[in-house]
Amino acid sequence: MTIDRSQEYLAGLVRELLKLPNETEWVEFKENNDNPEDIGEYISALSNAAALYGKTCAFMIWGIQDETHDIVGTRFSPSFAKVGSEELEN
């Protein structure tokens, strides 16, 4: 199930997550990681951690520098990524 959110909502959510002092078990910041196996492992770990910590969801946000939380942008686009002939994002 896809939930459409406005750009304003998403920008506000990212601003709030950037206020965290560090990544958490349920929040990961990435710059350009486009390795499908790594992404799959992260998604699994994040979703399990969110459940353990009582969160309704977890977040993997591209374009954020890990240590400084600076917004640096990314070249990764999950909508266009493929694993073999299958789409990464579904």
C-alpha cells in the first residue's frame, strides 16, 4: 500500500529526523548507496527495529551525510533502479 504525502509533509519529516543526534535503529541516512543487497538488508533491519521500538515505520533517507546530517543530495533513484530485469522499488 502506497501513501501519498505532500512535498511539504515530507520536507518537514526530514527536518525532524535530521534533529536526531545520531542515526537510530529505525532511521538510516545514506548518500549514494545503490547496492540492492545492502538496501534489502537495511530495509529488513530497519523494519524489525521499528517494530521492536514500537514505531509505526522506519526511515532510510538518501542524500544525507551520515556524521554531519548535512543535506548533500544523491545520484541514487530507487524508482529507476533494477536488480537484474526487475525493479528494485515495488
